[in-house]
Amino acid sequence: MSAEVVDSNPYSRLMALQRMGIVENYERIREFSVAIVGIGGVGSVAAEMLTRCGIGRLLLYDYDKVELANMNRLFFRPEQVNMTKTDAAVQTLSDINPDVVLESYTMNITTVQGFETFVSSLKNKSFRPNKEGSGVDLVLSCVDNYEARMAVNQACNEMNQTWMESGVSEDAVSGHIQLLIPGETACFACAPPLVVASGIDERTLKREGVCAASLPTTMGVVAGLLVQNTLKFLLNFGQVSPYLGYNSLKDYFPTMEMKPNPQCSNVACLERQQEYIVAKPARDAALKAKMEAEALLVPEFPLHADNEWSISVVDDSGLDSMDATSSDTLPEGLVRELPSADKSQELPTSEAPLTSNDDLEDLRRQLEALNS
Amino acid sequence: MSAEVVDSNPYSRLMALQRMGIVENYERIREFSVAIVGIGGVGSVAAEMLTRCGIGRLLLYDYDKVELANMNRLFFRPEQVNMTKTDAAVQTLSDINPDVVLESYTMNITTVQGFETFVSSLKNKSFRPNKEGSGVDLVLSCVDNYEARMAVNQACNEMNQTWMESGVSEDAVSGHIQLLIPGETACFACAPPLVVASGIDERTLKREGVCAASLPTTMGVVAGLLVQNTLKFLLNFGQVSPYLGYNSLKDYFPTMEMKPNPQCSNVACLERQQEYIVAKPARDAALKAKMEAEALLVPEFPLHADNEWSISVVDDSGLDSMDATSSDTLPEGLVRELPSADKSQELPTSEAPLTSNDDLEDLRRQLEALNS
């Protein structure tokens, strides 16, 4: 991956991220494998973005064919109608960047055989044999139904594989992305989405005569946020968002964090939660060691040594007493309706404060009596 | 534009926006003309989104050629290298959706001749002869330099043309979109961007050996936000954002509004500001008439008539007294460290409260004495 700044280098604008201090080592992207499940309006754009960023290897999963009805979203072209989405994606992506290793799986991961193939493809380490854990660095879920999300969730919980979920609403005007780390964050079964609680059968969305709305804008934004979060996660820059929503009608972007549910119905999730709790002392020790190591690296020169704006520290004891005087002396003829700031802190002590040692001893005795 | 829900209809998922109550009349999009200045990382994706949405007519402006160094952004393909960006865009867009009328201008709008051609192309009304104002409904600025932005600003101020500006930072990790309505909001000269204030010559960005970073993610998100705002503006749904920023490192999206600067250096801006002030009484009267007409349309049935969750109003006087009792009776052996909620409101009245009529009369007399 050349950093040479010439018009003929497809990586020059990416390698510039290093020179600008955003990413420490951009070339590491060549080592990473990302699996994308669902090559629709979000997944196809996510695949194109990662391909243009020079990702090492992409694994693509879909069983659908390209239709003219998909033309209102980015990526697929009318001449690809009737091709499988995986074949069409490989055609376009290999043309854009032949450096990326592409693997495509034309199958439904919610079938028994499809799920097995999905899991074994994620475990395959031939691209980077000495990698820890599975054969991929991240799984991106870009599917449009609950069953497929639960299949990704099951596979990732079983394999202890970090993944990101994405989704767009049926009315096409909102969406979200979410980071899921087995045992550490909520899994997809810990907090089922509302669409399930209200009893809508998502399979109806796929039926002839019933269709959800979609827009290339919302799907492009969600794909962009998803791959940006992926780059931050893989290349270790910025803050990786645990959850980011997109309400396009109000341009509102809610964020939140979700802890795992100790009553989760997914057995593999409960196992990962247990492992996460057991590993806490080791994690804390590693964090402490890291912070101590970083403390040794603190530079010797003071912060803001140049002081461009000539900001100086002023002794404010004079200001303090002046302020106290001015607040006590009101103009003649005026009286306070409420006590001044200082006096309002003198609260009435109608009941004895709980501060003496005797009272504490007394309480402790009562507590022990209750426990025995 | 058919709303038929079959796999062979490229507009079915867009027309579904109507059935879902998001857009009142989606087909109106066929009447609109949008000009896109700059067909780079943001402009090309914005053009593709509008093309896939079935926009009536697109006007494209750029003087650059496609280079391999552009392959880290969406849209252009390696086989288009050395084509002009306008020709390559027309090739791809007409293939995606032949229903869109495409006009391309391969020229630099910052030259005298380029600027004249730019303005006259915007004024051309052959697509919709009875349209008010100019021949386009919106201008999108997707350029990468200050001079070109100032040229768009000048043309739009002169023509009283609403436009939207977009931009991505040199370090590739933040961006923004902004709505500019001459006379009503700040124009681009009212509040010059910081990059000018700090004295960087943006032309250096184009030189061999010096290059800014860029990412398909940030540019895809900015293009998505820009075209979403465009759809909301044209099709009249949701809230059109006056300014929306995107800080990808923190996933932070600042918003703000900017009023025009009465000391703006742009003469045309000052003229539009004056017109806007003069038209205020007529605008207020129209707004009042619209609100009165809408008040007449209020439905007769009560809000939430169905009450799906069986929510009912309960007399809470019983709850109130119960609560008061429980907060007064602490378990045996415990005392309060601070007064209870009710007692804390009994503030000390060390100074006379300002409530008697005499005191008010006294103050009023003093005030009159001061004023005389």
C-alpha cells in the first residue's frame, strides 16, 4: 500500500490519514477480514466502502437476486437484474479494487445447513493462520429480518465474535447501528426489538403486494456510519459507538449503552457473561498496568506552552471580597424576599444530625441484631 | 411513476413513502431540477442518490478528470480514469435511471466565462416553463475550495436562489451541510469559514505532492445527509436542517442557525436582506391565514380515541396522603440528617418579606424620583 501522493495511486488519500495524525498505521487494514451478512441497501454500500478502503478480505452472504425494485438504493445496476446479489457484488467490487480478497456465500444463514456453512466460514483461518479467535475480525449484520439477526447473534455468541448490527425502519426515514461484544454488551436476544413485541410477522415484508419503503439516503447514511464505526474499531482511532440512531425527519442521533441481561434466553450469551465476570480481575490489572505505563510517557513540557492568547492566572482574592461586599449591601429601600446565598445554607437543625460516634455504634449494633 | 408493488418496478419502494404517510405526493419529484456543483466524493454520490430517487432533471458542473487517486471514494470506477467527471457521471447515471434528464457542464465556474455559463444555465426554464424564479429548484454545492463556494454564493445571491452547501474536512473525519436562503439566512460571505481566517491557501490542496485525506464513509454520510435534506425541502416532509455537522470521531452532530450579517461584504446579500425585511408584513399575514385555515381543520374526535393500552385516569388523593404518611414515619432507630422535603421549604424569614402594599408603594415612589 503506497503512500506516494500521485494521481495514479488509489491509496494516497487513505495513507494521508496517517500523515494527518488520525490513524497510527493505516496499512494494517490489509490484514483484516470482515464478514457482511445481507448484501442489500446497507450491506452492498458497506462492502463497497470497505473495498475502496482497501480491506484485506470480505466475506459476503446473501441468497437473494437483484431486482429492478432494488434500483432505488445505491450499488446494484439495472444490467445486474436476475444475478444473485453475491455474484453481482463480486463483479462490481473486484472491478473497483482487485487487491481485496472476496469470498461469497449464496445461501440463507437461517437454514440448518446455511447456519453450519456460515459458522465454518467464519472459523476458517487460511487468510491469517496465526490470528487469535475466529478467522474474521468483525461481522456486520445488514439483514432486513429478525430471524437472520437471531442467527448472526447465535453464531457470534457461540464463537465469542464481536459484531455490529444495523437496521433501517420500514418507513425508510430512520435507522441505527449497534456494537455487540458477547458477554460485555447486550446481545440481540438480551433486548429484543419492539417489532417482535408488537407481533408483526416480518416475513410479510417480503411478500408480493406488501412492501416497505426505502431510500438511498437513509441506507447510505447508515452504511457510512456502520463502516466508519468499523474503521474506528479495526484501526483504533476515535470513539467506537456502542449504539447510534439516526432519525432523519429531525436529524436527531440518539446514543446509548446496553449492558447484557442476566436473564437472557440465549444460553451462549449467559456463558459469555460468566466468562466476562470471571476475567474482570485480569482485565483491571491490565488496565492499571497500561495507565501506569502511559503515566511514564507524560511529556516534561507544560500543556499549552506557547500560550498564543496570552492567558494568565490572576489572584482573585480581591475579587472574592469585593463580591461578598456587593451582595451584602443592597441599594437603600430594598430588602431581600429570600435569604442571601450564604444564609440559605444555614438550614434549620430541628432534628439531631447523625454525626456522633455513639449514634453510629448504636446503628451498627441494630444492624448486627437484624442480621443474626 | 408507478406505485405497483412488483419486483420489476424501480419506484415501488419510493412510492411506498406515500402509503406510509411520510410524503404526501412523491411523484412531484419528477418536476424538480437540482444543480450539483462539483462531482467529487460528495457530489457524485448526491447525484447517484437523486437519480435513483427519480429526480426530474440534474445539472452537473465539474472541470476535473477521474483519477485512480479518486478510487477511495464511492461512484467512479477504474475504467473511467481520464474521462471528465461530468462525462463519467452521465455515463453511469443514465445507465442507472434513463428517466432522469441529465445536463452536464465541463467547466470551471470560478472563471468569468464559466460563471456566466453557470448563471445562464440556472436561469434556463425549458424543462418547466411556468416555474417561478430560476429554472432550478435547488443548487447543491459539493466543491472542495473557497473560491468555488464564493462563486456559487454570488450566483445564488444575485438570482435569489436557495442552495445547500456541503463540505468535508481535510483530515477526512468531519463534515457539514448548510441551507442558505438569500436574505433569510447567513450567506457564505456573511460568516466566512475558519480555514480562510487561519490563512491556508486551499489551492495547495490540489498540488502534486500535497494532498488531503478522504474516506468513502465520511463523504457517503455527508452526501446522504445533504440529499435527505434536499428531499425534505423539495417534497415538504420532516424538518429541513439549517446546519448539520458530523464529527465522526465522537459521532457528534451539532446543529445551529445563522442569521444574515447586516455588515456582509456581498452587495447582493444586502439587497436580499432588505427585500426580506420589507416583505415581513406580507409573510406574517400569510402565516396567520395559514394557521387559521389549519385551525378549522382540527378533527372532531378525541386524541387517542382507541386507547389500545386501556390507560385510565385515577383519583390520586388517596395516594397523596399515603405517601405523606410513609415519608414521615421512619423505621425505629433512624433519624433524619436533613429536614424532610416538606420542612425544607420552611425557609428562615430573618428579613421582612416584600409583600405588603406599603413597601411596593414606597418602592414605586423611589423609582419615580429616580426617573424624574
